[in-house]
Amino acid sequence: MTSRTWPSPRSLVLSPHWLWLLPLAAAFAPTAAWLIDRWTVDIYYNGHGLFVPFVVAYLVREHLQRDPITQPEGSAWGFLFMAAGLGMLAADVSIQTDLLGAAGLVVCLPGLSLLLLGGRRTRALAFPLLLCLFMLPVPAGAISHVHLVLRQISAVGAHLLVSGYGIPVLKEGTTLYLPHATVEVADACSGVSTLQASVLLGMVLSYLSDSVRRRIALMVAAVLLAVLCNSIRVAGLVLMVHYWGVDLLATPLHQLSGVAVFVVVLIVLFAISGRNAPPSPAPA
């Protein structure tokens, strides 16, 4: 095997090749703060984005540890991405959408990779860099049709499950009418957040898998499991409202049910991938 000696963290920090990142980090600091606020504002909206930087960092680290070439590389093509990303950030200062600045940050990342790691390594890191798109909050208006479709699917699934349980329930659109309560399947209960997180996890596990069949199974299961489990979740909430009243929806149990759904999806996807735990890091 080829022995490799990686530079120490201290040498990386002191290297002039990397020090110019400091003003770039300062420029995007408000954008990073806005992203963190979007990721943590509500579990039903873009909560998966909080984990994307860690997943990307892990995948990048895994690849670099396996790279047989240790010599520094760089590509001037990175300046094109940097110019585009910084231009988007500058434009966002005027129009103040915040989302445009966040998109500019994502555009800058392949530029940084080209400048600091070179074209060969950047091509190998194309998938982790693509995952960075999941960091961007999706405006509700942009996926309103997806919300509506998922709400309708969840309402139909919940109606079938609840009526099959023997409880009289009437469905009208995305509203379920019980004898003593009414439950509306709103956007927060559409399962969009679970679907986004499931697809993200399915993509990562597919990337780490060597089997084409497992990759296909993971991506299909990521979508189907998210939709099916959310329908079961809505049905469970409707049953609890029937027995304990509509005030139950105002309790933490409402949000915790969404977390429980994703945990179930996570376990099943890991089982399909054949992984009991994330792979151990390769020795440096």
C-alpha cells in the first residue's frame, strides 16, 4: 500500500493557500446564520438541512482519506464558481431574499473545491457537493402542489385506516370528519419534510452501496416509506383525537409523531442498505 502523510491541522491553518478563506467565511457568516435559523425554526420545515453539512463533510473526508495522491492540486476554473456565488450574494444584499445568498454559498462550494483540491478531486466529490442543495430551504409556494398531493394521499390513507378500525369518519378533500371532532390534514402534516429527509438518506445510502439493486430499492423505498408512514401517522393522530379530543394536536406529541415516522424510515432504509451502522473511517 502507498503510505500517505497528511498535513497537520496547524499547517493547514497557517498555509497562505487557505488563509484567504477567512474573508469569504466572514462574507457568508450572515447567510450561514440565516440557514441555521431556517433549519431549526420548525421540525416540519427543512429540519434535515441541519445534518447536511455533517454528512457532506463525512463523505468528503472519506474520499480524501482514500486518495492515493497527496500532492496539492488546484484549478483556476474555481474562480468562475466563486465569482458567480459572490455575485449572487451581492445581489441578495439589494433584494434581501436571503435564499439567493444561500444559493450563492452552495455555488461557491465547488469553486472552493476546484481551487483548493483540484479538478480531479472535485469530480470525485461531485455527489457530496450535489447534496449541498439539500441545505437550501424550499419556499412553500414553490412546492405548494406537492404539499396538496401529499395531503390528499395522507387523507385517503388515514381515512381507509381509521374507517377500517371501525370508527365512522367522513373524508371531504383533505378534511376528516369524526363524530365529535374535525381534523384537517394541513401542509405541516403533508409529510414533505419527511419525504425530503428520506430521499436525502436514500441518496447517501445508495452512494455508499456497491449493489445496483440495493441502490434502486433504496430510492424507491425512500419515497414509498415516507408517504406510507406519514399516512399511518395521520391515522394515528386522528384516532387519538377521536378518543382524547382535538386539544391533543396542540401538545408536543403532534411534533414527536413526525420524528417517530422518520426514525422508522431511517431504520428500514438502513436495513435495506445492509448497514447496521455507518462505515468505519479508513485508516489514514
